[in-house]
Amino acid sequence: MKDFPIFLIFFIPLIISSCNKDYDFYKNKEYFIQKTIDTKNIDKGIIRAKVDNRWQKFEVVELPEEFLEWNFKERLLMIEKIKRREPLDWSGPHSGMVATYGAKRKDTKFKINCAVKGMGFLPKKEKIKEMINLLKSTINDSFERKINILESLYRNGKEIFDLTKQVSLELYTKKDFYTQTFLNQMVNPACAIVFLDVPSYKLKCLAHLLHPENPYLNEYERDVCEYVNLIHDYFHGISPKKSIVTIYYIIEVFDNSPGKGRGVRVK
């Protein structure tokens, strides 16, 4: 023992503790606050995030015209299939494959993860309350009426939706259970979304997680939580409790289509 560096005796417990660290984001509360992303300058198109353990500044971009044409067209075709009671495809703009990395859960040796998430659009800030009121006032209308409303939203998508964002629900994370996607995004907000289709697109994004019970959400963030949960419940039925919302801020866009795209950045 006399040749063993005495200072390591004090550091070994710290090293072991760090390697076995449990991530407790709720800390005996009913909500969490994501501390790896800063959106206070988002109205200027600027967002800061702690990516790869380093705070960095990013600029958000609008989704390109070709992405929007593909997305809205495919969503309208999906609505036509619903009207005809035809089976739906799992590919297309609704199902985004989200790749993340950041932290290991106890049941894996890897930080990397990929999961399919239901993706959607978020209304522009100045229109979100109007859209919430529309959905609330028609949620008990006939199925046909609600389908027509959804169709009108996508036909007018460029005027209604914020083209710098996609949104999703983190349905399965609870206070006592974290999905690997949630854990990774809380530690490292950088992620990629790929859509299985031709054309195919990849979005490189920063994920902003919002807990609906967080009392420190601003008015817009509360509206976001209400809208995203509401548009989900509009067709899937009323949920007993609001789910966590993820805003995906678009930072880069790539064309992953076979042949012409091959992963080339387009925005």
C-alpha cells in the first residue's frame, strides 16, 4: 500500500459514484425541468443547448418547401384513406424514427437509442390559442366533422403551422420509469429524426421536453402542452392525464432519398 497514491483513495468513491449515477430528474416532485436547453432567445431564432457536455449556440431553420410539399401531401392522402376506411401505412410523415444518445440506463451497456415517435406540427405562436379553441369546441363532434377539420389544417399548413418545429408526446415516461429517448434527451438534447418514405428526409434537431405540471412554464409553453395533448386526444380519445411534450427545434435538414439525395444537406 505504501506505493499506492494516497490521493486516489479519496477519488475512487467519486469515480464509482459517477459511473453508477442514477438520474433523478423529478427529485421528489411531480414534474421535471430540463436543464440542458435554453430557449430565451428563440424568438430571434437562437437556441442554446448543452450538447456533448458543452454549451453551444444554434440557429433554427424553417423546413424547406420540398419537405412541406411531401409532408402535407402524404398527410392528406392518409386522411383520404381514413375516410375510405382503408388500412393505413406505418411509413410517411407521422412516424419519425428518433435517434438519441446521452446516458445509459441500468438495463443496457449503450447510450445510443432509436425509437419511432408520432410526429406532428405546432401552430404558430400567434395562432395556437385559436387552434386550441377550435379543437376544444369540436372534440365531441362527429368523426367526419373532425376529419374535415384536420384536412383543412394541412391544406393551409404553411399559414397555420410553425415551420421551424416538429412536436411529439413522450407517452411512456413516468416519475418512476424513463424511456431511453427521454433519458438521452434530458442529458443531451441533440437528436436526429428520419422518415421512412421516398422521398426521405432527416431532421437534425434539439429536443425541448416540457412537463405539463411544471409551474415554471411560460404561457406559450403551457399552450404547447395543451395543444399537443389535445390534437392527440382529438382522434385517440381523451387521456386521463396530460403527457410530456417534446418540441423538436429544426437545426439542419437532409435529403436521405435513394439516388438523388443520399444524405445531402438541403437546409
